[in-house]
Amino acid sequence: MSNIIKAFINIVSNYQVNIQNVTQGNNRANNMGEGLETYIKNIFADTANVTDEQRRLEILQDTYSYQGNKNNPPDLILRNSDAIEIKKLESKNSAIALNSSYPKAKLYADSPMITTACRNCEPWDVKDMLYAIGYTNHSALKSLWLVYGDCFCADKEVYERIKNTISSGIAAIPDVEFTDTNEFAKIKKVDPLGITDLRIRGMWHIDNPNKTFNYIYHYDDTKDFQLICLMRSDKYNSLPHEDKNELTALDNPNVEITDIKIKNPNNPVQLLDAKLLVFKV
């Protein structure tokens, strides 16, 4: 079973900063995003150097139970493990666009935002949410954050209260026909002819980890690439001992493993024990 430590070791041991070029279509930003998704998929499955496509597909099937799409989170689910959401940035400090999906500390099987295929990909009720946030410059991956949602996202009730309050307020508008939707609201037949509909959806953004966690890590402009992994200590302690032993045995001067404290997303004056893994070259 793959995990964040295996991905970290794979990157350190097989250092590659070039994202696979994706040539389909004319939208360079989307193509780079697809290239980042391929890169992330490979580092968790350790398939970057697998040239036999049939063998690679078999490994991916063993590693992942679900692969999503651009409209429904998450992008990937590690089999019997974490959900992964991949975000591509073209500026090292730009905010992260989450679109209609609010920030998630955890992913729940009863969420209306996920697909039936995701819900039924394996037996599960709740999964840890891992955000993979890559900053790309042309074809090069300059930095990659692998950070768990419960390190910087509040509990779902915080976001759902806002969403539900807005939806309730919109629904109180008189003489308007509404239809069921996972968005804030969808209004039918706005005009007298009944030919105009209005979709009202949220466009969620969250700060870049370089800003959110600037009290524990400072982006290093002198480096070609930097990998930052952040998780709560209880998550780190739950990972397989053999993987943690392999991590601590890495003989690489560019690797740092640090015990730190981070702000509780639900109560910032309370500090949580966490583990920070850094690889800079």
C-alpha cells in the first residue's frame, strides 16, 4: 500500500523535475495540469521508470482504487488509504482555486460532491485528504507541497454553514422556480418567456501553503526544486514502520526531517504536533 513517505522516497531516490509533456489539445495550462497529475500518479505508484505500459497499468490498478476528473474531487484515491487532490500553480505564491469544492480536512463517502464511482470504489466512510500542490515553470516542476487537509482546512461544518446559509437565503426569494443542485442554487425560468436559467455556484479559494505555513517553512528561491511534506504527528506515527525506517536511513544531505508544531485550523491559538519532510536541490 502506497503512502506519502513512499512518494517522498521515490522523489528523492529518482529525482526528476520535468513534468511529462502532454501534447493533446491547445490549452497549455490544462496540459501542464495533466502532466502534473501523471507525475503525482507515478511517484506514489513508483512507475516513472516502468516502460512496459501493460505492467504500468497493472501497478496503477494495484496502487489506486479511483481516478477522478476535473469536475469531481478527488483526483485519486490510494487503495485502502488517502484521497489525493492535485492543484497546479504557475506562481509560487498564488492562491489555490478550489472552484465549487470547499477546502476539505477529510473526504466523506456521503458527500454529494463525489461521484457514485468514487463512493463505491472500495468500502470506506472517511478518508484523509492529501493536497498535492505543484508550482510549475514552463516544463519544470519547481516545488511540490504534499500537505494533509487537516493541517490547514477547518472542519466541514465551518464551510457548510456558509454554503447552507447562502443557499437558504437565495431560496427565500419569492416567485422564483428552483431546481435541486449541489451548487448554491439553480433558478429556472428567470424571465417572462421562461427561457433563461441562472446557476449560482461557489468559487472557493485558499491561500498558498507558502503563505499559510510561512512560520515553519520559507520558500528558497536559490533551489531548482523543493519538496515539502507536512502531516500531523499522529498520521506520521500511523504509517508503516518499514517506510519510516527507510526514510530515516536516507543518506542525503538535501533531506530534512523535523518535528514541529502547527496552528490548529479550528482553533489557531492551539498548536498541534506535526512532522515536516523537506527535500531541496
